[in-house]
Amino acid sequence: MGRRIRRIRTTLSNVIFGENLLALLVLALGAALAFGNAMALLRPRPADQVGEGEMARPPLGRSLAMIAVGVIASVWALASLTTADNDAEDTPVASSELYRAGVHKAS
């Protein structure tokens, strides 16, 4: 029973705090940046929802620049995820795993 719980805990921590966490976050943020700005350009707010001193449409140059940044970040993250070597031997090991394995040094 203890071995099963340890395996579930290890699997859960790999899913949540896995090796690819940074690439997944960059993918999510890049895609959201590109999609949000594209939707703001394609579907501007209706005239009755635009307040005084507000723009009905976002600035075209800024929106295109943000879409480009988002697409570049997303493509980079996808490339990192698809070419990642998950079976590398030099993968960093958590200090708690080293301690459990008896590799720690006594101070």
C-alpha cells in the first residue's frame, strides 16, 4: 500500500511540477496573448459598450506586435516540448530524493 501511494505522489508531482513546466507555461501564455489580441482585432466591442474616452478598437500596430510575440513564444514552447529528451541521465534530482537514497553528507 505504501509503495502505491508513493508512486501516485511521484506521478502527481511530475504532472504538476514536471520537467516541462516552464515550456508549458510559455505555451499557455503565448497562445493566450496571440488569441486574445486576435479576437480583440476581429471582434471589437459594440458601440453601446464603449465608454467616453475609450477606444472601440485596439491599436492595430500594438495588437499585431503582441500577436507576433505570442505566436513566437508558442512555437518556441512547442518546439521545446516536442524535442525534449525526457530520458536524459543528467536530469536534476530533488534533494529529498537524494536524502532518501542515502547520498547525503553528514555535516
